[in-house]
Amino acid sequence: MTHEEARELLLDLSYGELEPELRGQVEEHVSTCTECEAELAVLAGTRQAARLLRDPGLPGGREELVEAARRAAAGRSFTGRRAWARPAAWMATAALVLAVGGVTFRLLEGGPRSDAGPGRVVASAPPERAAPTPAAEAPAPAPAPAPALAVRETVDSPERAAKRSKEAAPAPAAGARAEGSVAIASDRLPESTGSADFPPGVSGAFVSTDLRSGTHFRVNATGCATRYSPFSTFKIPGSLIGLETGVVADPEERWRWDAEKYPPPSPAPGGDYLRAWQQDQSLRTALPGSIVWYFREVATRVGEPRMKRWLATFDYGNQDVSGGLDRFWLGSSLRISPDEQAGFLAKLQRGSFPVSGKNLDLVRELLTQESGPGYRLVAKTGSSADGEGWLVGWVETQGGGCSFALHLDAPSYEEMARVRPGLAREFLGRAGCIPR
């Protein structure tokens, strides 16, 4: 496909109107063309901005939109990769992480090596193991520090062989970066190209969306528009789908663990998580504990037709469940970008989906990680065995708050888990989502 042919199809790609084969050709071109990548980001940003307008009617037609996007893309400036520009700041953060192992998203709550729940990530790495295993999450959050746990999100499926979940093409929706730096509040720092914002050897992306104004703050806009497997962050929509379909009729009802259907992950993570895996679970215990088998069972009972309809309703990533109904989010077919994660969560908080307030309140309760003066932090982690990790969620404030998504890629799970809390708190502070 030529450059001009691909360029003419960018608007259709942005709105998801291309047939799979043609879409693949355009996405392949975009992945190697900086100009088309920038233009697609502008189109996606225009689409997101249009969603925020009270009157969806826009003057002009498709030609005017395409031309406006091209003019905006032509005016963009691109900065090269910077060197590690803030070593002192990062080393200070790392030193604090190592010295105070209990610094989690619950502020100073928790002692050394206090591993955390689904979004309650810890500052210290989990215990060393003879062989790496996929990440699982800790038991239900409690106001007191939890004992040390083998916290890994279990991906007990053949897809573990596919070590990375990256999808080369940028995501076409959910507020990809528009022309230049998106306007942000005056007390926030400028957006960053990304490389200098992460420790050596670690790459990643962060995006936050202001729930009131719709503006964005990004670190590494290209990474924010790239799709990855959601891993256990999918348990946020998965829980809501289970509740809304009636599959989870009672969040207190315990489902019996089937040892033959859902054997413990191999290699077994050990510790409290392994014991929790082998127990009967309810949504109230399985969501904070991130018990994988429970959510595999939820998806199975929901069934493929209803699952597809809900993913379409949520406009959740590529909406692809072909990797297996009970595992499509575990390093398999479902992919979503940080931009799309933040966009989904923003819409969820704005009441844009047919989700009952009761069900959303329950998920909020189970995933609340921190409450401070005037704000509440709700978050869920996701990770793989080889160092890929997420933290997604939202911050509620009297002024409206923000949704956010952090994606990291580190040499190992232990390194990712060590740097994730400090980076998340730094970016949330820079974005103005939480007090600095």
C-alpha cells in the first residue's frame, strides 16, 4: 500500500470502518510512517474532542475534517529521545522505595515487604523465586498491612509463550494525542516524550484524562496510543459485565473451586495467593484478590455473544475474544492502549455506559486504594511474568477528578513491581490528579 493510499484511509481507520484485511494494511503502513502516525493521532484526538461536545453536529464534511487534521499534523514538532535527564530525582525515589518498603498507594500504610492488592502496588519487589511466574494479586484490601504475599497475576495459559503483548499499530480511539501538547491545567508540567521519565532499562507510557474538562496529560504519547494485553486490569469491565448480565447475581455468593478445571498455576506462586486460589471465591473476595480462575469462570458463564456485545458497548480496545473466552485478556487476543484504558474509565465515571450505580459503587469499594483529604484513589494492576505491567484507575475529587493508565515494560517482573508505585505517584502528581 502506498503512502497516499494509506493516508486517504486514515479517517476510516480512526472510526473503525475498515474491513480487517484493509485495516491491517493501513496499520502496517502507519507503524512505519511518522507522518501518518501523527495524522492518525490527530484524527483520534478530534474524534475524542467531538464526543465531549454537547452538540455533536460539526460544520463541514469528511473532506474538511481530513484537511484540518492534516494541517494540524503538519504543524507538529517532534522531539528526539532525550538522555536520562533526571537521575538525581529518580535515584532519590528509588532510595526511598528501597528504604521504606511499605510505601504503597495507601500512603505510608504498611510495613516492609507489605505486598499489595489489585491496585495496591508495593514499593518493594516480591520475594525471589527459582523460576518466574505470571503475576497474581494479593487478598482483599484491608486497613491494616497485609502479610507478605506471592503477588503475581496468574496467566496459566499457552499464551504465556507470547512474551510481549505489544501490538505495533497505534490504537484508533479513546483520545489519542491531538495536535501538539493537549492543553492542561496551569499547575501541571508539560507533556513529555517519555524516555527520560523512566529508569534505565524501563520503558512505559502514562496518560490521565481530566473528568471535567476532558484534557489529557501524557508521558510518551506514542506508547499511550499503542495496544497491549490488559491482563488483570480487565477485571474492572469483567466484574461489571458479570454483575450487569446477572451472572454474578450476588457478589457475596461463593463459587466452588474446581481443581480439575482450574488447577493452580504452574509454576505455582506459593504463599497466600496459592492458598486463596484453592478456595471458593465470591466477587467480593476475588476482585481485590485478583483470583484469575474466578474471572475465567465469569467470562465462561457470560458467554461469547454477550461478552462481545458488552465489549462493543464499552468500546474496549480491539474487542477481540478470539483467543479463548476464558483467557482472551491474558496475553492473548484482546488488546487495549493506555489512551483507551483512560478513555473507558473516564466514560465509566461520567455515566456514559448502561451500568447501574450500585454495581459501579461495588467495584469502586473493592478497588479503593487510598483516601486522602478531598480525593479517593481507585486502581487495578495487571502484569505478566516477564516484566510487563499496568496500573489503571481513577481519582475522585470534589472538582471532578481524573482517570489514568500507566503501562510499563521492564526487564523482569520484580523490577517492574519495584518501580511501578513510585512512577505512578509521580505521574499522577505531575498531572494534577493527586497532591504532590
